[in-house]
Amino acid sequence: MDKRDEKRTAWLRHQTECAGMGLKEIRHRQPALWVWLYRHDREWLVSNQVTRRRRLNRKQPAMPSASFAGVFLSNERPVRSSAAGREPLPSAYQTRLAYGMNQYLFDRATQAFGGAGKAAQLPARREVFIARRLESAISVLAENEMTMDVASVAREARLRISTVLSYQREGAR
């Protein structure tokens, strides 16, 4: 009991000497004392420590420029369409590539604009994307009078055969 009381008073004295410092700094100035109290009298130590200081984030994030906002919010062109007019994969990744942005900038832009612009529509439903791709592929194959087997349709739609088969199975239900 005497050793415990001695350590407690030493800790309280040490805290008053280090007034204005953070918890981590105080602890690192007397590591042996802190470790002893932590091991043998943790409940008391936790209740008698300096409260943690909250760090203030003083730097405000920069807002996107007006010209960037105008382009981002008013872009009506379909993003990353192929030369043949094939519909692009409706994902945030494809939209980000179409704008030529890195992930950080794209996240900041969608956050700043509340998901407005192209990001408001993303990600679209996968089934809609597959249906549009298959419809386009089937019409191209019919125009060119080519075979309509699963492999040909999948190749023309730029989809995996397994994706086309699972879509057909789900559609048949």
C-alpha cells in the first residue's frame, strides 16, 4: 500500500509539473512510473490522467473552381463510349477515367457537389447495363446476318459468356 500511494503521489506531482502537455508527452517523460501504475493500479491511473486533447483541423479543404464545377455539372455527353457507340460500363471508375481525374479528386468533386452531375447516376444497375449491351449486340448481329449463338453475342457485346448465360437464365424465370 505504501508503494502504491508513493507512486500515485509521484504521478500526480509529475502531472502538475508537466501542466499544459498532452497525455502522451507526460507518459513518455516518466515511462517507468506510468508502466508500474498501468500494471498495478490501472483503474486509478485511468481516472487520474489528463484528459486527451482534441486536435483541431485548421485547414479547410479547397473548393473546386467555378470552371471545373461548370464542366462537371453540365456534361451531357455519355462518358467513354466506344467508337462503335457501345454503351460504357456505368461505374464511378469509368466516369472518373472519362474526366481524367485521380480517385482523390473525383471523391472530392462528388462530395462537393452532393453527387450531382454524372456521379448522381452512378453506379447504375448492372442488369440495365447488360440488357443494353445485349440488345445492341443482337441488333448488330441481325443487321450483318451473323449467327446468334451465345459466344457470338457475348463477343459482340464485349461481355463474358457466363454473364450472358446467367442473364438469359434470370430473364427466363
